[in-house]
Amino acid sequence: MELKKICIKKFTYKNIFGEYYFKDIEIEVDKNNTIITDDSCDLGRHEYFLSDKMIEKMEKDSVERFLNKNSKKLRTGEISFSKEQLYQVLIFLHLNQSDFSKLLGKNKSSVTRMLMGEIKIEKNMAISIMNIIKQELNKPGHSKNLLKAINKKKLLIKPLHNKAISIAEYFVKFFKNKNEETTALKLQKLLYYAQGVGLSHYNFKLFEDPILAWKLGPVVEKVYYEYKKNLDYKSNANLPILGINTSKLEACKDSMLILEKTISYYGGLTAYALAEKTHNESPWLETEQNKVIEEKKIITFFQNSEM
């Protein structure tokens, strides 16, 4: 069959994200078809063809229009992605389930269950998916590049073997020398951000102690109890110097680079500003309360955040 090209002035395209209208879409039809013209056509009754490039463009625009219309509802949990829409998201991103799970900081089985409709896509997960889509729309190829970076980081991250309590002591001393207070709440958030900065920007794991998702945000439990056993440990109380030796920490250039960068970006924020910030970020949001925040969640988030 010999084909001819026709430009349709108003083309209706329907997919899992809705029905949308597009202007000036080029289609191909049988050269002998005289019914379909630029001005008059019933595409539902006649055979026509779209180029792969045109289909990809309309798929992309459909996703973008869907998000523009529904971002607020997704953020509030009023609606979520269906399993069919999630499947289409993977096609749009050109990712398989395994790679998509890495971007989300989830295991592959969780993504499989979402695609099968066995588990609901909750609000926080929907927000993460929406953010990944938006980043891909703004910068095509972003997801693939981020995935490469995640895989590379897993191979290259080196531990610095610091103790979190030594880093806590360093922060307290630093701010005390500047005549500034360090509260328990602020200290815990700085520890979390320091670990994130080290993992994502310098390929170093600053300390080995796990970070837990407590009610008030990320917390290094061991540091919490180290202060609590000797002090009246309140979130708004100014912490004293414990007398812990930090000379080894301060002699490590890589550790100091991470701490200086952390203080530069986060040290000027109040404790409550830091706490609120962590409450709006995916590592804490997507971790069950009192459970360990997975390292891969921290890496994925901080690699994708602006500093």
C-alpha cells in the first residue's frame, strides 16, 4: 500500500493519562483515500499511521498535561497513579522495573507489586514518581544519567570510619566557637545532611552509625542516647562540649571537606527549619517510623537535590 502524508489540524489522542487534543499532527494514509483530508476526517473509521517520533511526542505531552492538571491532587493524596499509568511511566522513562526501583530507592518486588495492583501507590510514592517524571520532562535523559550515577556510586563509595559522636562533638565545638547554640534537634539534622553530602557528592560514607526515621526527622540513635545518659536532653536545649577527642576527625581532609560543605549549606538554618526540610524530603517520608533510612534512598535524593 502506497501512503501519503496529511497534516490534521485538530488530532485527538487518547491514552491511559486521558484524552488530549493536538494541533497540526502529521499522519499517513492510503494514497487512494480521498475521504481523509486536512479539514475533514473521521480517524475512528479509517486506517492511518503515525510515526514513532510523533507517538513519542504525544505520549510525552500527554504525561506533561496530566501532571500539570493533577500535581496538586497527587501531592495531597486525593488521587494516585494507577497500575496502568505506572506501567506507562516506565515506557516513557525507557526503564525496566529493576532500574526504576533504584530511582525510587525501593526493592524490585515492591515495584512489581505496584504494577500488578497488589499494593496501592501511596501519596509519598506518588510524589516521588511525579518528581522523577518532571525531571525527565525538563531534561530528557535525566533518569538514565541518574541511574548511571547511582550504580557508579555503589561501586565507588568508601567508608571514612568516623564515629557519629565525634562528628557531633565537632559540630557543637564549631558553633560554640562562633558563640552560636547547637540544640539536639539541629545536631541530629546536621548529622543526617553531612552523611547525605558525603555519600552523594564526595563518594564517602562519613560515619557508620545508622540513621533512623524518628517522628521529628532523621536521628542517629547512638548520638541521641550518648547525650541523654548524662544530660537533660531536650530538643531546644543548647548542648555542651562532651570532651570527646576529635583530632583524628579533624586530621582527615576528606571528612573536613564534607563537614565544611555541610556547615556552608545547612549550618545557617535553624533547628526547626532543618526539621521541616527533612520532613519534606523522600528519605524520611518513605521510611517507616523508627526504621533505618536506607543508604540508597539518601544517595538517590541527595544526588538529585540542588546544593
